[in-house]
Amino acid sequence: MTTRHIAPGLFAGWQVTNPDGQHTAHITGTRQDAVECAHRQVNALGGGHVLLDEDDEP
């Protein structure tokens, strides 16, 4: 099962990573934009989980 983790970017935006910590996307938009991107990624790979770091939006 595929997993994506969403966390605030180092300077701005959001980072989407796989379980190995490899970046799969950098989103400069809102947290919702990052969530939608991560869901598209896991759905394209047959489904999975999206985990969101609950820190404040950058």
C-alpha cells in the first residue's frame, strides 16, 4: 500500500514525500493543494494513505 506524507516546506509551501523520505512533489499552494496532490499520487498507484503533519501552514 502506498503512503504519502505531507509536511510544511523548508522555506515555503508543502513537501510531499514517500515512506523513504524521498520528495515526490513540492507544492507552493495551500495545504489543501498538497493534500489533493498526494491523493492523486496514491490513487494513481492503486490507493493508500495520506498523512498530514499538523504544523501551522507556512
